[in-house]
Amino acid sequence: MAIARMTLDEALAAARDEAPGRRARLAAVTDEEIERRAHEDDENPPWTDEELARGVAGRRVRLARERDGLSQAEFARRYCLTRETVEALEDGALLPDPALDAYLRAIEADPDGVRRSLAAGAR
């Protein structure tokens, strides 16, 4: 494959010229075709239900942590978790059990209320 040298403006113009045809080709791909191609990709197999659940839980934890501008260690300390647990959740390596899941949902819904409850219990 030859290397083409062009300015950024030329590259953007080429991409715009290509875009309508590319969009039409993508629009013509059916859901069944996407699913078939995903299953044929040995390097990137579809997630299992458990992998998907771990990923969703990890994303929820990361979003809750980032909402308050906390590092993993700060989030763990604030909510009486270990940093390793927060890291494992965010990495999708840990699927929270029902009790931890309920606790994480409480943190998502009312982080100030959870902090107040923890502070009251520490007295």
C-alpha cells in the first residue's frame, strides 16, 4: 500500500468525499450481518452475559467516582471499600454480589446520604 502525503485540509476533504458512500455501505449492513461478523472475529469475541454485567457495574462505579472528582483510593476511603475492590470493579474483573451492588446503587443515588450514614455509624 502506498503512503499518500497530504495536508490536514486535504485529508479532511478526502474523508468528506468518501463519507456518503461509506455511510450508505454501513447503513446497508443488517443487524444479523453485524452479529455474524462479531461471532467470526476470534480476536474480539462477543461478551458473555457475565462479562457484560461486570463491565456495566464497573462503568457505574467509575461514573459515580468521577462525578465527585475522586481517585480510586479516595472513593474507596470515602465509602469504606478497598482500593483493590474499586479497581477490580472498574476493570470489570469483579461482579458485585447483591449486597455490594445495592450499596453501589445507594452511592449512585445519594452519595451524601451514604456519607452521612457512614459518619453516624462511626460515632
